[in-house]
Amino acid sequence: MFALHPPARRPLVHFSMILALLFTALGSIPAATPAAIAASSTVVISQVYGGGASSGATYLNDFIELFNRGTTTVSLAGWSVQYGSAANNFSSKTDLPSASLAPGQYFLIQQAAGSTGAALPTPDATGTIAMSASNGKVALVNSTTLLTCGAAATRCSSGSTPSLVDLVGYGTSSDFEGTAAAPALSATTAAQRRNGGCTETDDNSADFDVFTPTPRNTSTALARCGGGGSEPITPTCGGPLSTEAGTAATRNVTATDADGTVTTAAVTSVTPAPAAGSIAITASTPAAATGGTLQATLTVDAAVPAGSYDATITFGNNDATPQTATCTIAITVSDPAGSCPAGVTLTPIYTIQGSGASSPLANTTVTFEGIVVGDFQASTELSGFFVQDQTGDGAIATSDGIFVFVPSANPLSSVNVSIGERVRVTGQVKEFNALTEIDNVSALNVCSAETPLAPTPVDLPVATASGMEQYEGMVVTFPEALTVSQNYFQGRYGQVTLSAEGRMYTPTNDQGNSLDYNVRRSIVLDDGRTSQNPSPIPYLGADNTLRAGDISTGLTGVVSYGPISSDTSIRHYTLQ
């Protein structure tokens, strides 16, 4: 069988429906002079995370979070956030939209993406800055002009740079507020301004802690600074948490109250309740005073069995009328032995695919099982595999197959799967250049060896130009004879165009040779490799040739949607 390229894994010129025919091989550095930057009484940088492009990242994207710690609404029109590497001047920026930030409101600015990690909450602004996961600096500027300071010899100050509103240096940054930068960060930690964003002493080392990233946007509950006992508790609990059965896991969680003292933290519910072991707060240090931060440790016991759990943590304060606040952490416990225990809620693949061109569950996390029908895990191939529901729903409009993308940066890429194995997968549903796929895989178990699925027969031409959508990700076979209509890209991209009912010719107004007819009866056979100029060249016959007009019968493979190199005015079904 041959293999399929999922979309945009290599720089090709055109995207179209692909039938993948899978061959059966189926510290910080203190500056000499502290930066003189006036403490902001309104909007400040409240959180910085640059680990989005790192292996094992908590979140897919880098982000910068703003917070209005003042008492009046502030317009961000004409403002920008700017970034510089640890040793250099500021070099890139993201202009902010004409938005207004109310007192106590957060503002989330999404930046460059990596290949692993959870999706951010809905961002309030989007940029493309690729930030360092460990050392760098971020500035908030009430102008869209790029700063010309930031290096050790040209440090920024409010005197020389009046447009500078706030600056955060972290790790070994050459520029920062106060006596030292905030600590270095990582793929799983962010610099978070203390007291929910309210603390501002004009000293990065004193104002920021390093915790699990917790992105907050304008929809997050307001956290006004100051007040008379009416301000809410602000918890910081981080994103999803994963571990293996038999291995304990911990997570630092915090909570602050601008006008109270947070004193308690406890896990008040776990859904579903684990059959063994516990998920609980195992250590807690109350806030030392009003506006301080409670520190606690959430522990997933090693005895907790494999499965998915939602743990809700409730924090309380010492107000005369006590307040509470909660946060929920999604916990995945995988089975290192590869078994797939009962009691886990599964979403059928055909439900994930839905009956349209895109998934109704896009950007949600799902767990499903199926039989591997195409194995392309090598980094020189597709970095993933195809899974098909073992029974299907029998509905024509809903596909029973799906592509699972597990790049080398994902630790689970080391889990080897084979055609015919039943696997259980937990990951996010994504639409990638019109292909419905599973990305950000957080759990992958090989359940058992099964009988490989029989391919579904498909007859060309299909009824409509989107007629192959119902087979996306499924193993299919073409009993009829298919004719080589083009082999121009065989040596460059490992692709050959085939067609049913004879060779294709230039479309005309003649119904018998129309563009629509050519699209519905054509496919592109692809070698499943992501590099150009494959060696050896695929599909050569015994005489080391493949000519237009040659015939192939009984091709079998997996349908997908991805790039081809052909006439960009025509959308083709392709066969890899």
C-alpha cells in the first residue's frame, strides 16, 4: 500500500483531497545601574510565557498577558507589546487593537506557535513573535514605534523612553526593572506578576513568581486591586496535567486576594472518582497577609489508575463573610503497559468527523479508539498514523477514519503502532488545511492486536467534487483499472496522477471531458514521504519506467486531504 501526506508538511503549491494508498510496508545578570522605569498605576504586563515552541510545552503558543491594576478604564489603541532577546535591543512587536481595558481586566496576546501543547483560551490579540522559553524581555509601549533600547549598553528608562509603560526581563535578560530580572522560565513555566497582577514595585525580581502558565483573557473574572473586602479570590492553577499510572505527579497552585488573606485550599471534587489512590492537596502555605499569595501542592497519587479526571480545587479566605473561588484541572493518567481499561468515556471517530467538511468538535480534546490502517510515524514520512473505527456507524456522510499527528517533539512519538493494532488516543481535534486530524496528543495506548480492517470499495468517478470526504482517513480499494494520466511530479514529489475511465485530457465544454468530470474521476498516488526528490523514485515498473497510459488495478490505501503538485486551478482527489 502507499502512504499519504497530511497537509502542509512540505512546501508544495496546491492542496486537495488526498487518497493515501499505503504500501503494505503499511539566573539573571544584574546591570550596573538599575533601570529607572516608573511603576505603572494602570496597565502592566502580568504574565509572560515563551515555551510554546519547546518540546513538552504546556501551551501550543507563546503569550503575553496584560492586566489593568488601576481604577480607570484604559484604551490600548496605538499601543504595542515588544520583544527582545536576552542580550539585544527590542527587535519585534505586536500592535494592539483599539480595545479598552477595564479595572481588574486581563488581556491575552497570543504569539508564535510550536507543535505541542494545549490551545490557549481565545486570545484578545494575535502576533507572531517567537519568544525565548528561558531568557528574554517584553515591553508594553504606548506607541507602535519599535524601541531602540534593551541591550546592556542601551538599557531602557522612562526618562529616555517616555513611551515605555512597563518592562519585564526574565532569566539572563540585559534589561529589566529594578535590581534584577525575573527568574528564568521553561517550556512549562511562566513569569506571573504577584497578587493576580496587582503587585508593582518597579522591580521584576520582587514582582514576579515562576509558576505553571495560566493564560487569562478579557472574559476572565475581573480581579480589581484594592477595595474593602469585595475583591474576589484569584486562583492560578495552570493547564492540563499528565502522568503515567504508577508515577505520582504534582502541580503547584496559588491563589491571591487583593483585599483579603487566602488561607485554605482543598480538592473538593474529582470526576470521575478514581477507583484507587487519591488526587488531593498535600501541602498548603496560607498567604502571609492581605494581598499575599497562598501556595499549595496538588498531588496525583501513583495508585490512581489510567483514565481522565477533572479535579476541582476550592480556595477560601478569612473575610468576615468568607469568599471562595475554584479552578478545575484536567488530569490524564496513561497506562505505561499499553492496556486500555474500561470506564473511560470514548468519542467515536465518526462523531469527531461529523457529516461536513470540518469537525463539529474542532479545538476540543477527545479520547477515541480504532484500528491502525496506515502507519507513517517516521519523521521522514508523515509523523503520524491513520486510525479507523472498528465497526463504523454505517452512515454515508460521516467518515470512520482520522489522521493522528504525533511529531518527534511529542514524547509519545516513541510509542510504536502497527497496522491492525487497536489503539486508544487522547488529543485535540484540529482542522489543518482542510484535513480533520488529531494533534497535541496527550495519551496513546496500544490496546491489542486485531485483524486488519477490510478496505471499503470505491468506484470512480464519485458523484460530486467532494465525494471522497466521506472516506477521509479510511482504508479503501479501487477494484477498477486506473490509468496513469500524468507522471510529471513522480521524480520530484513522488506523485502520479491516475484516473478512472481512461486518460484525462484538457477540459472542454464537452460534458464527456469537463473539468468537473476530471476532478471526480482522478486521484494522485503519493509516496508518503515529506522530502523532495525521493530516492529511489517510487512506482517504477520492472523496466524502470512508468508511462502515461499505464494501467493499475486494485490499488488500496487511505484517503486524506493534503498538498499535491499539479494544476493549481483544479482540485483533485489524490491517492498516496
